[in-house]
Amino acid sequence: MSYQNILSEVKANILYITINRESKLNALNKQTLAELADVISFAAKTEEVRGVLLTGAGEKAFVAGADISEFSAYSTEQGEDLARSGQVNVFDAIENSTKPFVAAINGFALGGGLELAMACHIRVAADTAKMGLPEVTLGLIPGYGGTQRLTRLVGKGRAAELITTADMITAERAEKIGLINHVVPQTELIGKAEEILNKIKQRAPLAIAAAIRAVNAAVNEGVNGFEVEIDEFGKCFGTQDFKEGTGAFLEKRRADFKGR
Ligand code: COA
């Protein structure tokens, strides 16, 4: 698939995805969502990719939300389909990806933009970034998992306030309430995200995948996360990476993981 609205490139085992509709503040239209779904599945099946850095083009916006011009005439059924297909193909696909996604929030992350960042495993923001879920100003609520992921990240009271007031918060405040992991000057944003991914990519890939599944299980009410952890822990013992990791430690050398 050739992409119109995103840039994607693998460099040194990191897949860089840039949402590239700067004139529309990188708003997520159908085409962009389809391209994202495609590149997310590429990341999952490409062994060379050990982690993903997701950002927006320009300095003004990460993503200013779903593209309002596309859904303003939708019916109830179309609205439900929009949320369901987006959640399954993009937002849940990111959260369930066994390749770690780091969102580098370079500006406005609003509505679907903040939901996209929240689907990622780790979030880093520029000190100029602003975040919020303003859907109620449009007569809507968040539809790409925002009510659930924001509540899990910052707690019910803070999520209820942010969603019902539609307030935008600064990166500094977002860090304070646990919505993002780090806030850095704009010029250091990509470097900080790379620093995190460069550490992760040296670790055992199958253990990273197992860790993501186990951490995700902690917020999945349908499953017993402790049981998932036991199962994933046990499976690690059957990997070559485990033998390499423990062997390297005992032989006092650096491990060379192959993801097998
Ligand atoms: N959907 C579609 N287009 C969008 C968009 C969105 N979510 N967000 C921004 N744009 C477009 C604008 O329509 C404008 O396009 P135009 O130049 O063709 O008119 C362009 O991006 C620039 O945005 P603009 O509003 O002129 O920039 P601003 O600096 O005045 O305001 C924001 C920036 C982010 C405050 C404002 O764009 C905004 O409120 N966007 C919508 C946020 C939102 O409600 N998101 C949730 C959607 S569910």
C-alpha cells in the first residue's frame, strides 16, 4: 500500500510513523485511518521492527482529532460503525501490538489524537503540547476508546472532569496526572522517544511482547491478569532469547537477542 497521509520509514529497527496532513492539523480522516491500520499490521509482522515511534508532522499538532468534516452528516448506525472499525483496526491494534509504540506528542493532541496517543504504550510530549477530549463541544463523546483509556490512566474523577468540561491541559499538567510519561522541550522530543525505544530494542523481543500482553491484561476486565502473567512467564522459559539472556549474564557478556 502506498501512503498519501502518513510517512513511514524503518531506521535502525525503529519504525517511524508520521501523520502527515499538516494543513488539517493531522486530523484523522478515513484514508489516514486505513493507512495507519496497514502500517500497524506491517509493524506486527516485520521482524526488523523492534519498536514504533508515532508522531505528527509539523510543530503545531500531533493530531487535532477525527476529521469532523467527514462525519458531520452521519446517522446513529454510521457513528457506531465509525467508532467500532476505528477501535478494532487502529486503536486496539496499537494497544495489542507486541511491538511497543511510543507516541511523541508534538502539539495539539485532541479527541481522536489524544485517543491515538493513549492507545500507545508510552507517551512523551513536547512542553508546547496541549491535550484534551473536546467531543462534548460537538455534541459527541469520545469514540475511539477515550472514555476507557483516560479513566484507566488518570482515574475516574479526573477523566470525568476532562471529558465533561472539554478542557485542554498542558503537557506539564498531563505529566502530573499520569496521562503522559515525560515532558521535554520541543527540540528534544524525538530524541527522548528514541532514547526509550533504543533501550527497549536491546531487550529480548519475545519478552517485550509477553510484557505488553501481561500489562494489557491488568486493564482487561475479562481476564485474570495474574494468570496471564504466570502463563507468559512460563512461556519465556521456552525461548532461545531466555537461554541467550541468562547465558550472557552468567558469561559476563552482552546478550544478542534474536526474537526466537
Ligand atoms: N477535523 C477536521 N479538520 C480539522 C480538525 C478536525 N478535527 N482540526 C483542525 N482542522 C482543520 C481546520 O478546519 C483548518 O482547516 P482549513 O484551513 O481548511 O479551514 C485547519 O485544520 C487548521 O485549523 P484551525 O482551526 O484553523 O487552527 P487554529 O489554530 O485556529 O485552531 C484547534 C486549532 C486545534 C484549536 C482547532 O483546529 C480545533 O479546535 N480543532 C478541532 C478539535 C476537535 O474538536 N477535535 C475533536 C474531534 S472529534
